[in-house]
Amino acid sequence: MIGGSMERRLQSWSWGAEFEVMVVGVMLMVLVQQSLPLRSSHPLHDVVDRINQNAGPYIGLVMAYSTEEDALHLSGLFIPSSDTSSVDLAGRRFNIGTIKGVDVIYVMTGEQTVNAGITVQMLINIFDIWGIVHYGTAGATSDSLLIGDVTVPEYFAYTASWKWTEFKSERQGLPELNVGAYNYPTKGENLLASIEFTPVELYSNGEQMEEIFWLPTNPTWFGIASQVQDLQLQQCLNDTYCLPNTPKVVHGVRGSTADIYLDNEAYRDFLFHEFNVSTHDEESAAIVMACRSNGIPCIVFRGISDLAGGGKKLSLPSLSSLAAANAVTVAIKFIELIGNGNSTYSRQDQ
């Protein structure tokens, strides 16, 4: 027989679970409604049709926040369209133009995975997009990466997908984070027990749902990106301060994504040693996943702005701007390489 207190707790848990399901359902409804093609009665329907007919197909260029957008503007290489230079939809501004003669629509997604996933789905559904280039900044989880370096990850893991395990449960499947191992000052048992990392559900056109942990970028585009490794990147913040090492492009690492600002040295080391990830950010896995669901190519370039979660830090706020500037330099060179999809990369390869 269940006591009154226990019964109330079970009822509370049940209501909480139902509420959580309801919230997730509402979020999915918003995502679907915002990502559908514009209806014929929409006031911007004709504008979008004209954008899709006058040029394109377009490369979708996405970044998460204002420092990364500023880096694109400072490059001077994005030329707005003389016909329609931008369209505002669902609080986001989609900017139409060219980079090095390549038709591009760029948009700032906002931070974290929900914003990133919604924005990319809108971009793909509303405009004639044949591929997505994503650039931004990231924290390094590997000591081999230095501030100013730009990574070209081959795989991303969504490392915020996990569940609590029971105290003293046996380890199985993907790596687990044992909380007690990080007790300070003495390691030992901890009633928080451990967390078990889990795969995510990937839905794709014409395919059955697949549980996947490592999300790959497009292999053809990843191969083309090997050609940008010798680019000269920015080393100096100004006339008086330069980084101690020349920044480089690092091709072929793995990245992690979670809606967590990583500022913990122990957790950074855990991610690096257990998953062999070199960077951490809050958007990339969602962008890659949205592209895989829609069957279009995607590539990611992330400039290193700090050593995630501790270590010796440079406190200059402009380091993020330098990392963003180097990331956009690599992204623009890649866009120049693939052109408008007529030669180096064929749309039939999608």
C-alpha cells in the first residue's frame, strides 16, 4: 500500500512528466509551423519567390551571434543583392547577396541548439538552398589547439543527450561520467551517481529513424575543405599585441555540442579523454543534424577563442573577434572553392 506522502509524490512526478511532454510538443509545433514554406497569402510570398527565381541556388551561411556576423561584415566580401537585400521572418533576418561571385543567403541563428535547428530548417524550406556552411567560435577541449586556430571537424556529438543512472549501477554502452570521481578534495562515492550518454534520433527523408551518436559532416565537402589548410590567418589583435603562435587550420578533429557554456576544467578533460573531441560549442550538432535530415551537404568551421573550462587564459575580450575573423576567412575560402555547385560539387551527389 502506498502512503499518502508517496502517492502525492507519484502524482506530482506524473504531472511533471506530462507537463514536460506538453512543452516538448509545443516546441515541435512551433518548429514545424515556422519551417513550412510560405503560404500563398503570406505578405512576403512574392518577395521570396522573386529571390529564388532571380538567383541561386544559394549557399546558406549561418552563424550564431553578433561577433561572428560582425566578422563577415568586416571582411567586406559579402555584397548585398541590389534587388532584395534582406527578408525578415520569425524574428530572423535572411540576408541575400554574393561572396566571391557565389550566391549566398546568410542568417544569424541565435545561440544554442533549438535556435540553430529552427533557423536552418526555415532557411532550407523557404529558400532555394543547396548546402549549408556554418562558422563561429568554440572552446578548445584539447591542449593541442591554440587561440586563433580554426578547426574543420569531421564529426559532432550532441553531448547534452544523457540520463541519470542508478547509484552503483554497472557501466554499459557509451562512456559514463562518474560524478564521485570528481569529488574535491577527495574522490569517492556520490549520490548523484553517474550520467550515461545516449544517442539522438535522426529522421531523414525516405529513411527509417536512426539512433546515432556521431553526426558526420558531408564527406565530399569535408574532402574539399582539406584544401584550405594552408590559409594565412590573423595573428595580431592590433599593432601592439600578437598571439605567441601563428594560427593554423586543423582538419579532421571531432567536436561536441551542448546547451552548456563549458567553464569547468574537469568536465573539459572528461570530454577530451572519453570522446576524443577537440572543441565544444552550442550549435554545430543541431545544424549538421538538420542538414542530414534534409539530405543537403553541410560543413563547419570553428575558430578557437579560449581553452574551455580553465587553464591559463588570456583575458582580452577581442580574442573572440579574432577567432571569428579567422573562422570566416576559412569559410569564405571554402565558398569560393565550391562556387555555385556547377563543377567542384554536383547537386546530384546529395
